Amino acid sequence: MIKIELPKPTITITQREQVLKEGELEIPSIYGFIDFHQIPRDKGGIFMFYNKNDELLFVGKARKIRQRIKKHFEDNVSPMIKHREEVYKISVCVVEEPMDREIYETYAINTLKAKYNIEKVFYK
């Protein structure tokens, strides 16, 4: 049997409100998230969406993580379109190798039983 160990999250962001200090500009919120700037712009990896109860909702992968995560909150074809309000926490693991991303995504979907992933599901 092959042993796979998911990488530890590089970055985790949660919904929060900005506390404005004098002279600061307001950061526009996207579904309660204002910390997208912490997610690498030009790195590949996998990402996981969790709800307030720390239940895994969705796992995805991307060559450019920040852009892909934001698309899940903006476009009309995301599998998360009806569940965006549930997302409370986003964990990101930077993984540069495309084959590794594919393996980790499939492994996470099936071992952690992501609630809203519909592709690559073998546990149902």
C-alpha cells in the first residue's frame, strides 16, 4: 500500500472583520474574507474550505492558488456556488509539482470526505 501524508497548511485564513486604524484603507470583503493577500499569488497548491464546525466542505488544486480560490467565490460555475456562505476557514498548502497536487487533492477528498466535491470521489 502507498502511504500518503498530506502537507501541513502553509497559510490558513478565516472570516473576520477589519478593524480600521487611522489612515488605513478599507479592505473589500469577499464573503467575510479580507486576508486573500496572504495567499501566494504565483504558487501552486491545494486548498481546503471548512465551515465553522471545522467540517471539510471542499478540496481543490491550482497552479495559481489565490486566483483559483477567489474564482470559487466569484464565478457562476463553481461547485461551491450554493455553499459559499458556509465557508469560514480556508487552508492552503503550497505544492509546486502538478502530479503531487493531483495526488494530494484526490487523497484529501476521499480520506477526509469533502462534503461538496463531486469529482474524484471514491468513497460513496
